[in-house]
Amino acid sequence: MRKVHFKGIALPYLLLLPQLVITGLFFFWPAGMAVYQSFLREDAFGLSSQFVGWENYADVLSDPTWLESAARTGVFSVSVAVLALGVALFLAVQADKHIRGADTYKTLLIWPYAVAPALAAVLWLFMFHPNIGIFGRMLNALGIPWDYRLNGGQALTLVILASAWKQVSYNFIFFLAGLQSIPRAVLEAAAIDGASPMRRFWTVVFPLLSPTAFFLLVVNLVYAFFDTFGVIHSLTQGGPGKSTETLIYRVYTDGVMNLNLGSSAAQSVILMIIVVVLTAVQFRYVERKVHY
Amino acid sequence: MDLAEKTRRRRRREAVVTHLCLILGVLIFAFPIYLTIIGSTHDVNTIGRGDVPMVPGGEAVANYTQAWEAGGGRYMGTPAGRMLANSLVMALLIAFGKIAISLTSAYAVVFFRFPGRMVCFWLIFITLMLPVEVRIIPTFQVMVDLQLINTMTGLVVPLIASATATLLFRQFFLTIPDEYVEAAKIDGAGPLRFFRDVVLPLSVTNVAALFVILFIYGWNQYLWPLLIVNDRSLETIVVGLTKMIGGGDSQNEWNVIMATAVYALLPPVAVVLLMQRWFVKGLTETEK
């Protein structure tokens, strides 16, 4: 902690003012409104609203379609995280080896960080569109009926692939930084002891990378929960049916499209709780890491 | 065969496998872009028929000009030139805005002692847990009340609060030695002078790294512009592009859509490639 400070009361408040005004107006006020609205129900014409207690929550949590969305979000998020982490770790281990052109490979694997999730979806649409996409047509030509606009399982697969594709470069950057911080001497010692490359990876490298991997797991889950809205919106709009509707997409449809404010607000509050838990887990881990 | 020769052969075999894996990885990421660039150089019928070509065609100039000047898709949307300008303004304002207000807030929290200091810090910190996505409807209502719908102000200002940037600058400011502050005080320099002449110059690297991350964050915004903007003259390119695609009809003007996609990709990719070193350092240091 700092021991020497400047004097003054007005100046620091003035410096903090812009940030505090913005967070107050656009973060805390709406978040408070969400909590407030989650206890209200509006009549069909939106003219009056009455206090209904926990009813909105009870309705949401007992709605089978919401529970399906929740389960789908779980499958979706875990698939995206596992896929994006696995591919990134594999590529980072390869790129960390002493080979010619390693830097070029790194650059060519880092740039997709710049691609917006919605744009990643568009690129995958160009490949897997049943009529204009090269792979979509190929699948159909091979006798596999492919149309992600009609088949729910195919839609979900495509959304998972596009979302994971976009996230690999982010994970790659962190895994590479993690690998580079492992002391060479440790690896050489293992090699001299006669451990095979596979064994060296699983007994030396992977345990040393596990803090990075855990941090990335949380980040990837948060990404899959929230930032994939753009992927879903531009690729499937939650369809066909509800087969790609995640929880976040549902808040959007219920609130913006169906104007069901009470229910949308209750869903928002449930999602806030999920974010709080995930963030808390992440920071607990960071605290622990700072100490060793 | 002697051992040395064996080892050499094994090494070479391993190197080949490594190269193959990496080339495959690079291809997985480059191929979709290649396909899009190729598509943007053919006429609408070639793509609409589904004869996806693997080599460039001769329609590049026509497609890119149409996308730039008129737009395309079923609704003859907004010209890409307009959308790019909007995205650029939005991304730059978000990046600079976030950096500016985070610098000043972190400076206040670190270099002053005042009542409510930690409360302010926690208020900023907690916003990490309130992403736009979980407060869509009430935030929208606030925007309506403040008459910020369909304005650049509405697009930018609510996004420039930044817990991450404030945390990063706070961490960095804590490493500035107390002696610097004492020396400044002895020389009679006030807090604003110290900020301008000592703290800002020391922060340049951090600002540059953060700029790349925040520029891309701003450029890639999706849900927010979708909610706040329905006036075409304010359309940003990422949202505008997906509006051109709509439900994914085969009759879409795919050639123009693909040209627009290339426009949307170029600026953020260029920023990442040009500032790669700073950006990688900044990313791994900020988010840990």
C-alpha cells in the first residue's frame, strides 16, 4: 500500500465522477430496476402493474421450456469450452516447440482474436449453408441431409463450432504464455530422467499449466454464456424451434420480442446470480495464485 | 545404424509432425476467410447457384464498390462505407473513453486518501458482474428515458465504464515508488502536474496494450447496437452485416454480403497484427 498521498478531497471525487455517474446510471440503476420488476406483473395492456412476490421466479423455474433452455445452455457452454480449450492447448504445445517459423505460426493463430462472434457465425454460415456453402453442399451430395435451418441438432452443432472457433486464439495466447513461463530446466531434467514426451506433458507440463487452464475454463464459460449472443442471433435466431435458444437468448426474446417484462426481469436476476458466482470463483482463484 | 543417426531421424520426424499439426491449425482459421474473400470476387449467380469456386473471379471491383456505396441484401441496407465510419467512431470513442475515465479513477483511488475511497473502488469493481446481457430491458428503459436511443452518445457512453481497465491501472500505479510522489511534492508539483508529467508518460505501454483490446471490444459490440440503434444512418458494420443476411435466403446478394464481411474484418485484424506484441503482453497481464 502507498504511504505518501496528495492532499485534497474535492479533486479525487472529481476524478472519479465520470466513472461513478456512468456506473450509477447504466449499471446500478438498471440492475436495481431488474430486481424491482422481477417482483411485479404487468397487465396485458402494460397500463398497470402489481406486486406478485416470488411468482415470476416460481413461474420461470417451473417452466419446462426454461429448464430445457438451461440444460441446453449447459451442454452448449461445456462443449464450447472443452473444444476451444482442447484445440488451443494442443496448438500452443506445438507452437512452443523449437521449430522453424514458430513466430509466423503464432501470428497466424492469434489474429482470429479480432473476429467478432457474430462475424465468426457469418463465416461459418458461408461454409455450411445448405445451398451456397461448400461443406453444406458436400454433406448433401454425400447423402447426408444437411440443413441447419431445419434440423435442431445440426443447428446446435454449427453454433458450438462457430463459437469455439472464435475463442481458440484467446486461449492459445494464454496457454502459450503459460508454457513459456515453465522453466526449461524442469523439462530437461524430466527428459534426462528418461520420461517420454507424452509422460513429460502429463506429469510436468500439464500440472504447471493447470492454473491457466482453470482461469481459462471460467473465462470460456462466461464467454459461452453471454458473448455468444451474436453467434446465435446471426446464425439461427434461437431456432429452429427453440433448439439453439440459450438462457441469454431467451431473456432477449422474452423481453425485447414478447415484452414479458416481469419474467424477463426474473430471468435477468437469475443470470446475474450466475455471473456473480462465476466471477467470485475466478477471483478466489486469482487471490490464491497471487500468494504462491 | 548408430544411435546419433537414430536420434536425428526421430527429431526430424517429430518436427515434421509438429509442422503438419500447426499448418492444419492455421488452415482451420484461415480457410473460412479465404472462402469469403474468394466469394466476394464472383457474381451473385455463381454463388447463388452454389458452385462455390476455389479461385478468384473477376467481379471484385464491382462487388466491393456496390457494398461500399449502396449496400446489399434483401433490404438494400446501409452502405458499408457509412457502417464502417460508424463502427470506427464507436470503437475509437469507446477505447479512448474507457482509458480516460479509468486512468483518472485509478489515479484518484491510488494517490489520494478520502472518505469513501474503498466504497468507490468496490462500486466500480462490482460492475464486472453486471454485463449488458443480464440487464437488457431495464437498461433499454433508462436509455429511452434519457432520450439516448439512436444516438452515438447512447451507443458509446454506457459502455465506457470499465472495471478491468481501472483494476489494471490501479495495479500499475501501486508500483510507482513513493519517492516519486515525495520528490514531486518537494518540487512543489501538485497532483495534476504529477499526473501529467510523471504518471501519464509511465503509463504509455499499458495504454497502448489496452487500446488494442478495447478497440476490438468496441468494434465487435453486437447486442448493444442491436438494441439502441434502429436508424440506418447509425448502423454499425457487424450488426448491419447480419441484418443483410436475415434468415439466410439463398436469394441473398451473397457476393455483396461477402465483400461487406471482408470490410468488417479488416480493421480489427489489422490492429491486432500491427500491434501484436503490445496486445499479447497487455492481454495476458490485464486479465490475470
